[in-house]
Amino acid sequence: MRIYFLSYKPAILKLNGLYVGGLDLFERHIEMDLADSVLAEIVPGENLQPVNFFINEKLLFDPPPFMDIYLMDGEALIYIREYGNKNIALSVVNQTRFCGNLITVFTQGGVFVSIEGEEYSLLPLPTRFLNARFEEKTLGGLPVLAVWGGNTLLIISDKGKRIFMNEVVEAEFGVRLEVTVAFETCTAAKAHCAYTYDGEKLELVSGKTVETCPPEKNVLHFAFFESVLTCGDYANYLDNELKPKAGVLKNYLGEFVSVTVPTEKFYAEHGDIRAAGLVYPKAANLFEVRYFAVDLNGDKISNLYPVE
């Protein structure tokens, strides 16, 4: 079986104690028999903790929490998305009092926010909150606390509840929350969303995805699947015969969560077809990649089908 490796931080890979090579966000692979149950150790820099695990059948159905696994046809990708920090001393990043709550962003082997008020909650945060800053805002006439970590926005209610967290390009507070979210797509798409707030939760009341640049023809099929995923105007990619079926295509494709480029092995077996991998959740940290291809009529999609 071909196993691909990715690591969100530069690291080295050891198999059964032997150095194999470096890892980063560029895919590298090995061929192996899962029955051999090889011990893998991945060692990052930056004083982070290494991770280790056996590569076998069990791993591909029950991955540990620090990795994501993507199952493909006769292949699997292991993505290490989290390493522990060797320094586990508690260090306060930022702290404030808000509506009777004590909000503390701190590090202790990771980044967390603790909310102490009528109740207590502890939430893990992305590492970009290492430079967290607070802003008191009003939303729907009620006070909320905006916690910024880079371009990631966390909103905490006056009752000490998390009501929103996402990466945003910009955010406006007022009668409604209005945010712009950027997607990493072929068309540099952005979603403009508006939410109302009732003091307990946000409710999406409007949303529109805008594709800011047209795709090149060689990636048009990727742009189409990304447009379906981001709720864009994907009907514009279809020819006149297929366009009336646009409404059923989203249900046909199912609840996929991302779009990926097929592997080298896929192209070796199926040729240079216009295909994309759609990623579907199977379980916690476990995903399945299914391939779909398109036929073009000029610069419009005339047919769409699964690749078996």
C-alpha cells in the first residue's frame, strides 16, 4: 500500500528506528505492507514533542487525535496536524474581565482560553492566539467580547459562552454580525455572511459567495467542485443541457468537506482525465476521498461521473 505523509511543521520521519527523510506540507510517500505493522516516529523541531504510532490496519480505521487520515483507492495519507510542546509551564498570554467573567488566554503545552463566571469552560485554541487581543463590542444591542488571534475571530457572549469562531477577512459588529470569509480556492472565493444574535446564539440570515477571479481552463473542474462546496453559483460552470440539473447535483455529490488533487498513482491508472478528489468524513479524524470526473463542452461542464 502506498502511504503518504504530511506534517504541518517541518519534521523528520523514522520507520522502525531508521531515518527515512524529511516531512513538511509537500507530500512524500512510501510503499509498505500494513501486515508488517511498522513503528513510525515523527520528530519536529521548535522544541515540540515527537509522535509515534504503528502503521497498520488498525491505524487506518482509528487514528489518534493528533493526526488526520485520508483513505483513497489503495492509498492512504497521514497528516500530522498537532504536536505537543515540551514546555508545559503555564504562561498567561492575555486576560480581561468581561460582564462578570474572567477571560484568560494562556499556554500550557498548547494554547487555551478559560472562561470563569457563573460556569467554567476551557477551550483549546489555534497557535495564532499566542498574540491574542480583546475588544468589547455590541451585537444586536448586547455586549460581546471579540478575541482576535491573527485573522481568527472568537466571540464570547456576556454569559461566557463561545458563540462564534472562524477565520475572517473582516468583521462588522452592530445590529447584525457581518463577516467576510476567504476560501483557498482556484477563484479566490469569498463568502459574505450576516448573522442575527438573540443573546444565546447566532443565526445565519444571509450568505453570498463571490468568486473574485475566473479559473483557468485546466483547473475549471476543480473550481466547479469548490464552488459547490462553498455554495457559490456553480450552475454557471454547466452547459445548457446540464444546467437544469444543478439543483440535484449538490445532493448527488453529498456532504464533502474539501477538494483535493488526485495522486500520481490515480493518474497512472486512469490517465490524464479532468478529475478531482472529494473528501468525505467517515469518523473522528478519518476521511475518505472519492474521485469524480467531468467532460467539457467547450468551457462548460457537460457531464459529471464518479471514477471507479
